[in-house]
Amino acid sequence: MKYTVIVSPNAKEQLVTKAAELTIVQDEALGQKFIDAFISGKESLENMPERGARRLKYLPPMYRLIPFWLHLWLVYRVNKKEKVVYIDLVLDDRSDYGSLFDT
């Protein structure tokens, strides 16, 4: 059964910012490739929401994550009862992500 995937406003903003950055700094094709990678990751969560890892040091147990671009991860939580996946943010694994989770 397919899950519905909902992207938070914060995650949408992060995705738009990164896509614009890639388009401006590199070229439009790279920006589009980034968008395609996100769409592919999002679609994979519709069918396999449990596939994400839970191994980051500061990641609260309710979250999972999957990589979708070099150094970028989709951080999400799954509501099995309602068959919904919530993508809450995009995480750069080179950043101080512990502060995002109040640790």
C-alpha cells in the first residue's frame, strides 16, 4: 500500500534554496538533476517508508533518514496508522545538525 508523502514548509524552503543555488552557481541542468533526485527519494518513501536509517548520533528515535544528494539527507517520520510520511527537513551531513534537535 502506498504512503502519502507530505513535505514540511521548512523542507520545501531548503529544497528551493539548494536548487536555486545549484542553478545559479553551476547551471540549470544541475538544478534540475537535484530536483529529480529529490523526487526520486520522495517517491521511494511512498513505497518503502521504513527503509531509512536511524543511525545519526543526534537523530531522535522518531526520525529516519535517507540520502538523496551528495551530503544531503531527507529527514522524515512515518505514521503507519495513517499511511503518511512527513519529510521535516533536509540535512547536510557536514553541518552541526545536533543543534537542530536540541541536543
